Amino acid sequence: MEISSSLLVAVMFIIILSMGIGHILVSAAAMVDRRVARRIDALHVNWMLILLLIYFNFFWHTLDLLATEEWVFASFLYIMAGAILIYFATCVLLPEMPADESPDLRALYFDVSRQFFLMLALLQVWIIGVDVLLGAGFTSGGIVNLATLLLALLLASSQKVTVHAGGTVVAWVLFLGSTGLRSLGMI
């Protein structure tokens, strides 16, 4: 049985993504656990959901990794860097909390927002690099990534609730819009 380098890259990528998805699901389960009274924060939950959708999108694009015929170690490391980066961003936004603790999620969100959004900005740069690495070059989808990069930098530099609320709406529009356009073959 011959195992391709593409399969090895895809398996490692999926393992790291699965860890992040699991982390989000554990955090979501803790939020709905009624044994501990937790006040849910809309900003925090929205970014948790956006992260989950980003993971699912990355998982879906694993097919692109499998379609790549030849891999070199440097390319493998680059692909893993993105998976690790989103996993770290997830751990920053959703730190493990003792089961009996009820954190102020709004305060937590703003405590970690700079680090979280800088990681999301780096993730956008990584995505643009992946397009180049996999041979697509800078695509029309890259424009969405540039817009998301600028949004992440704006959110990293602000501590204003109104900026973050508006930025969250813009993030949803960018994500859902690009997903819709991609499904129509327009990007």
C-alpha cells in the first residue's frame, strides 16, 4: 500500500483542526451547562461561532491538500503553521476555565482581543500564502482575505464595544458573503 505525501499532510492538518473544533465544542458545552450560572456575551459567542465556521471551511479545503501531488517539508510546515495558528487563536479566545467558575466573558473578550485579532490577521496572511503555495495565486477570494486582515487589525487596535460590535457584523458579512460567492463559483 502506497501512502502519498498529500495524505500525510491532510491527516496532520485534520488532526490539528479536530483539536480546535473539539476545544470550541467543549467551551460551548460549558456555556450551556446550567449547573454553573454563566452570563453569555454576544461578542464572545459570535467570534466562537465564526471560528467554528472557519474550522469547517478549512476542513472542507483539505481536498485541496489532497489534490497537491508533491510536497516538500517546507510546504508541509507552512500548511501546519496555519492550522496551529487558528488553534492558538481558539485557545486565546476560549481558555480552559474551572467548571465551577463563572468568568465575565465580556472582560475576557477584551483582555484577549488584541492577541486574538492579531492571530486572525496573521491567519489571513497565511491563507493568501496558501493560495500562492497551492498554485492558485492571488485570487478574487484574496480580496476578502485582505478585507478581513484589515478588519482584524482594526479590532486588535480598539477596545471600544461599538467598534467590536460593528466589526463582528462586518466579519459575518465577509464570511457569509464569500461563502455564498464561492458556492456560486464567483470567487
